[in-house]
Amino acid sequence: MPRKEKAKSLIGVVSSNKMQKSVTVEVERLTIHPVVHKYVKRKTKFHVHDEENTANIGDTVRIIPTRPISKTKNWKLVEVVNRANI
């Protein structure tokens, strides 16, 4: 019987929640610069489906990939890890 593997999840910060049932999450990662050989921070923005509109700007959230929900939205909000202090 094939074993179920966990879907990859990412942790990022909500940068916009102006849409209905959607948020924009900014995920930061470290990569090595090809010439200087130092770590460089890179950021990627994902459009995430938030069914209950629970996430606010500045919250740290966990997201997982899912089927395409719209043209640009194919990630789903799993949980709010940490609330922003606003």
C-alpha cells in the first residue's frame, strides 16, 4: 500500500487582505549568491484562499498547495501560526 506523504507547507507573512476570501502571503527564503557566495534573502508572493477571512495583515500563516481555485490562486490557508500585534 502506498504511503501518504505530507504536502509541502510554507510559512509566510500576510501582506494584503483586501480581497474577499483571499490573502496575499509573502514567503522569505535564503539562497546563496552565485558569485559572492553569501546568503541572500529572496521573497515570493502567493495568492492564498482564506475561506473564513481569518487572516489579517502581519499575521504569520501556514499555507499548502491545492488545485487551482482561480487564475493566480492555487494555495490554501491551513492555520494562523502567530497573530500580529496591531
